Amino acid sequence: MNFEFICGNCDMENIIWGKPAGFWTQLYRVPDEWDCWNCGVTNTTPDPPWTPAE
């Protein structure tokens, strides 16, 4: 499932893929850090709950 995170530097939306955690359909793993596609700044993933991307 994809999740939407906002860059702390440029306020652009970033779509990050969450890998299913085991057989539970409601638990996902996302990277602890990700790079913004727009400005390249490394961001830290916030604590859940996360906003699913449309």
C-alpha cells in the first residue's frame, strides 16, 4: 500500500510504498528515512497513523 508523506523542507507530497508486515492486512512497514523526489532532502517517517495515498 502506498502512503503519502509531506517533505519537511519543500512541502511537496511524496508517495512511499509500505510493505505488508506478515499476514495482517492493517500493518505495514515503511522506511525510517526517505528522500524527497523534489528537493532531495532526507526526511524521517512520522509515527503512525499514516495517510494512504490515492
